[in-house]
Amino acid sequence: MMKRLGTALAAAVMAALTLAPSASAAAEFGSNCSSNTGAPALTVVSLAHGGGSPLPVTAPISGVITQWKSNTEIEAPPEVLPLLAPRMQLFRPTGAPNQFIQVGEATASTFVKGQNVYQSRVPVQAGDHLGIGGNFVSLFCSTGDPADVSGFKEGSVSSGQSVSVEPENETQVPIAAVIEPDADADNYGDETQDLCPQSAAYQSACPVVTIDASSFGSGRKAVTVYVTTSLAAPVSVNAVAKLGKGKKATLKSAPRTVAPGELSKFKVAFPAKLRTKLKELTPKQKLTLKITASATNVTGAPSTDQFKVKLKGQGT
């Protein structure tokens, strides 16, 4: 099916150049084998590993591939190796035997003998398979272990294309990939790429909400509080009034989300025991109402603003 290049790989590539233009949840899967052979214009999909391979063949979790590696022991001139740079591909089984859909890829910017490490952002689902393609030649590992199986197809495969591969034993795909969880589904890995995994709107540190609250006095049965916030955030307004002799009245408003920069009005009703106490006091007597407005950011971290309002007695 294919013509392997082995140790003659560099010479074959150099000859062909005259005919072609220049071109922590975290989990790891794939193979850290070093490619030692290859063939022109192949797509290779990892299908199975022998017992000596420590990494799983398929993605153990869903998330984002944030890093991938490809090792090679191929000897080639420095000007040739970059032309062998691999294209990491991600394949999802269709349910039919040895048939897959290409669902993602990442290209290598450089390539040297030994280990090559690349950063990426490729969404992945548990059960996906790694594959490899090349700009000119596709490299793979000849392992000698019959339990190592890769699927081969001549030609390249693009995103969304389905492909049926022909299994071949004693081969592995020389790619290992690191998956990080992606809790907010923004295609940034939660451990190294996303400083705010609680919200898809932010990849830098989750912003802190600032809140400002005030009141312009009170009525006979309620106090009106005006609130503004720097970000859209759920806001609640609570208050406490000391009634004397160790007693107190607690006031609460119904929480709701406040839009950034919007002046929102919260009406906080007096409970019965506070209204009763106010009727026992003359207008010259006052109670202090301590009001707290609270807003939480996307992590649930609260920001508060507190102030006091004097309540006049309502008796005669």
C-alpha cells in the first residue's frame, strides 16, 4: 500500500524538492514513540497500543488540547527537517469500522531531531483518536509490536471530512497530547490558558464587581435603595435595625441582576416589629438602619457597599 522511506527518507525528500515548491486535572494520551520511518502523503490514525505503551490511545476526558508533542529519530539535514514537520490531527469515530471524521488539527511551526513540543487550542471529546499528516511526508513509528496498530490512508484529510483507514500492525502515531478541562466551553484550557474558567466571557483574571449604593431617606413602611454596579451581577440588599434590649429587625429585598452602569431601585419593606417600634417613638427619636448592598462576580466572590439611614419615630 505504501512505500516506506526509512533511512533513505532524507535523500528521497531532497530529490523530490526539485519537483515541489517550498512549504489536573489535565490528562495525556497518544504515544511518545520516536518516528523512525515514513511515507509520502499519508494520513495515519492511532487505533491500538500494545501493553508496553503507558498512555491511552483515545482521549480519556473532554476539554482542550493545550499541548502536543512529536518525537523523531530521523536523520536529515537542517534544511530538510522542517519540511517533515507533522500536522497533528484529531479523529472522531463514526461508529462504522475504522471510519472517522477529522474534527481538529494543529500544525507544527518547527521540527528538529528529538522531542518537539507545540502549544495549541484544539477542542477534544473523550474517545477521540490522534492522527498525523505531513506537509510533504508523514512520519510514524515502526515498533515491532503486533499489538500496536495504526490506520493508514493515502492522501490528506481536511476538517469535517470522513475517512476510512486500513489497519497495519507494528506501527504507532508519534504524537502525544495534553488535555485540560474546559469548564466554560470557551476553547481555552482551564489550567494554563484560562484565568477565569467560570465564565466564557473572560480568559484573563475574573473581574471584581464594584458596587455603589445609596438612599435618599425612607418612607413610613419601606426604604428605597439605589444601586449601581461595574458589571452585570446579581445584587441583594439587606438591612438591620437595632430595636433595643438585644432585639433587632432584619430587612431583605428580593435579589435580582443589575446591568452595568444602570441605576436600579430596590424597595426594602419594614417588617411588622420595626413598624411597631417606630410607632412607639416620637419624631424626635430615631433608629439607625444599617444597609448592605452585595454583588457577586462570576466566581461568587462578593463585593459590598454599606451605609446607614436614620429612621424617625412615627408616634405622637
